[in-house]
Amino acid sequence: MNEDMKRIEAVLDEKVRPALRAHGGEIETDRLENGVLYVKLLGQCAGCPSADLTNETLVEAELKAALPELVEKVAVIQTVSDELWEQARRLLRDHHL
């Protein structure tokens, strides 16, 4: 992990993850490109109707405040949980025509 990502992870550990974990959520960094940090929201945060608001008011706000020279924007990569994939597989298996 490069130094920029270490700095980002430190801010996430201190300022963001505790709040997300309090609600059963988690965040994982993917990559940093041209000032845009790509992240995955996991756990209860994945697919949550408030995920966009959480990203803007917590994740992006904290990172931009702490590391304005690195992070201009935070983009959420949409993911599907393993549990949801398994539910879909079961449905397809059980109702296969």
C-alpha cells in the first residue's frame, strides 16, 4: 500500500469506520485516481437507501477536510453482498423452469 492510501486508511480508521460500524457497516478502499477515491460500502451500508447521504456527509466530508490535497471526491462502487448472491442462486435453483 502506498503512502497516500495509508494516509487515507488512517483517516477512515479514525473518523469514518467507527460511525459506520456503529450501524453494522464497513468501508473498503478500492483505488485513488486523479483525486477520486473509489470505495465499497459493505455490511448494512451496502445498498442502504441512505448510502449516498452517508458518503457525502461522512466519508467524503472527512476525507476532503483531512486530505484536501489527495481527495477531491469519493465515489461508491456498487456491490452485491454474498448473502444476496446466495439468495438469488437459491431462487433460480428452486424456480428453474
